[in-house]
Amino acid sequence: MADTETKTLNPTVEVAEAGPARKRLTITIPAESVNERIETSFGALKMEAAVPGFRRGRVPRALLEKRFGTALLQEARSQLLADAYSKALEDKGLKPVSQPELDEAARDLAVVRDQPFVFTVDVEVVPDFELPTLEGVAIKRPVATVSAEHVDAEIRRNQYRFGSPQRIDGPYQPLDRLLGRVVVHLNDSTDIFFESDEALVVVPDVADQGRGQMLGIMIDDLGPRLEGRKIGDEVIFETVGPESHEREELRGAKVKVIYTIRESERIEPATPESLAEQFGLGAVENLRAQIQLGLERRRDSEQRAAMREQVFTHLTNAVDFELPEKLSAGQIQRNLDIMRMEMLHRGMDGEEVERRLAEIRGDSETDTRRRLKLFFILARLAEHFKVEVSEAEINGRIAQIAASRNLRPDQARAELQRANRLGDVALSIRESKTADRIVDRAVITDIDAAQWNAEHQAQRGGAAVKPAAKSAAAKGSAKAGEKTAKGKSGSSE
């Protein structure tokens, strides 16, 4: 939309407080601007419309209005809404951080000739606050060496990841993969809240002490309830929905999950020799060298993430402002999506990411509010530092995500586009670049990674430097492994 078109609207704008970090805009587009937009739209239609029996540009106005009037007025309405909203933000100097929420009464409001068009929108904006000290922040840099044991662990992980799935009937053991029908009820209701015939569940590893994620929610006794079961068994889980879940219906609700096992498989791990051949490396020694390089890159990425996390802590402690009284589903989902993109970029595989997100959903509301507060601070700092994200950076990040998931970049981009997550990729990059501006100004002290991890193992949100992924993570590519449960009760990558 050209700037000249936006400026001809001349809307009047009233701004009211709709809560902390939230504004309510009442926008009035004068009748003459409404008429001008309608006439412009009809003029364009007259020159372009192809109607049998008439040459282009010669179709009578009455016929155009009869055939296309409703659709054209709807298009003019959409343009007026978008242009007037953009002009209102510009005139009032507001910086939105979310999509506007149109008032319910305005959603069906029609554009009428000779009448002003009035609508109301609520929008989250960057709060006003003083920026904290950005120079000389004290940061510890965890230093780790990739050892032969780390390489062995990563080889074992890949042995499962590229192993051969074998259909089994049970009884099940850790890392077996199950596919079945799931039905979810809330608060003892007989109504079905969510159901799926393709719900994937992985029996938790021994190191997880029985905890695992199902439909995006952590279940403390998932392992014990699944081990020893077989195809056809029905397993019932009862839990309480996380208070900070992105779906308000699940927050604090009594959740009953009925899971009926339909298919199952166990991964027969590949041999190191077959991995070397599959990757075109020839010998196991070459495989080890390649994995060593990959782990060092991941270590460096985790190291940088740990330093950014300290910046995040400094910022949230140093800045104080009011947050929205009630966390919206959009706010929580936005934070989860940004974190998903960051974890995929750091080399975590899909199941590891979804497990971590399930744990985050179980965090306290205080933790969730801290992340929302950080989002606002980083948005303000990105503007302060004039941080921009280029298309080349987005393409590079997508290529890294694709590599971690064994996809081609175009496949990864298509998936992200279908899920409407390309914007989350850009936000993740922007936040990282913003934090790096402060890291580059920090006073840095090196610390052994083992000591760092020991200090932060009790902090669920802390970033630990681990050159190797969880060693026994079985990642098959079989039918069950390619299916995920999606719907109201959770989200899956």
C-alpha cells in the first residue's frame, strides 16, 4: 500500500488504556474517505472486469454493482481497516508487538457510502521503560572439551536415529514407539475435548525416570504406565493441565487421557560401520572425525546460548514494568514458537524439542511472565540497536534447522510456511542478535562447563553446555515415528 493512499484516509484516532502494555484504538474514517476508496475500487474494477457482451472499460456501473458490488465493498472494507490501522500507529507513534484484535462488533461491520467507518482494535505495544545498563555486564563463559566419550554417545544416538524399525506387539520397554487412539476429557465431562487415531508416544528412557511428554503435556508416570503393555491395551492417564498452557481451557483443568495402543515398533540400532557407509564417509574413523566437528559446533552454539541466557536474566532483573493482567493464548503460543525455533537452530531434534516445550508448559506462571517480559524488553532493545533480520539470515537459519532434521531446506521452509512459523524464525534471529550486542559489550569470565552445569542443573530454564545429546534417544523414521498428535490438547513439531 502506497504511503499516499494511506494518508488520504485522514482517520481520527482515540487511544485508551486497555490494560498494561495494551492499547485500545477507536479509529474513525470520514465518509468522504470511505466514498473515495469505494470509487477507486469501482474504477479499477471497471477497467479490468470482463463481462460477456461488453468491451473492457465499457461495462455499465449498475451491472458492475449488481455482479460484484458485495465482494468489492468487502475488499474496500479490508483495505480501509488495514490502511487506517497502519496510519493510526504511525500518527500515534505506537509500536505493536502482536497482531491487532478487532472488536467483536466491528467484525461484521459493513462499509456504507456517505457514512463514516468506525472500528475499535486492541493491540499489545512495547511498554515504556528505562533501558538498563548495557555495558560491562558480568557474564560467565562455560568452556568444554569434546571428549571421546561424547563422540561415542553421539554415535550411539545416531545408531538409533538411523536404525531399522521393527514391528513389535509388546511388552514394551524404554524408547519403544507407540501409535494409537487417544481421547481426552476435561473436568470429568463426558464430552470429548480432543481425539486422534494417530497419537505418537515414546516410552521414556531410563534416564528420564519415567517422565515423558504426551500431547505436549508432561506425564510423571508415563514410563511405568506403558512398560509391559502390548497392542490393544487401553491406558488411562489423569493429570492437571499446566497453569501456563497456551490453551486457556486446559489451565488448571482435570485432564483424563484414554490411550489405546494400535501399533508399536522398536528400533534396531545401526552399526557404526553402516552409519559411516550411509553418510558416505567410508570408515568409522572418518565418521568419528565428522561427529567431533559437529559436536564442537553444537558446543559453541550452546556456549553462546548460555551467555545469552545470562543477558536475559540481567535484563529481566534490571527492568520493571507492568505486564498484561492475564496471559493470552497468543502471548504464550508466541513465546513457545520462538523457543521452538531457537532449540531447532541449536541442533535439538524434534522429539527433544517437544519434550522441552512440554516441560516449559509446566513451568509456573511466574516463569511464563518472565519470558513475556523478556520479549518486550528485547523488542525495545532491537529497536534501540537498530537490529534488522535479512532474508539471507532467515534462509541460513532454515538451512540449519533442515540439517538438524535431515530435511532439504526447501522442505523445511515449506513446513514452516504451512505452520505460519516463518515469522517466528525471524523473531528468534532478532532476539539472538539483540542479546549478542550486549554479550559483545560484557565482561566475560571463563568457567569449566562441568561447574557451570552443576550450578545451573536446578534451574529448568538455564542453558547447559552439553556437547553430546542424550545418548539413548531412539529416533526412527518408521511409520509411527512420522506421525504426530495434533489438536486442542497440545502441539507437536
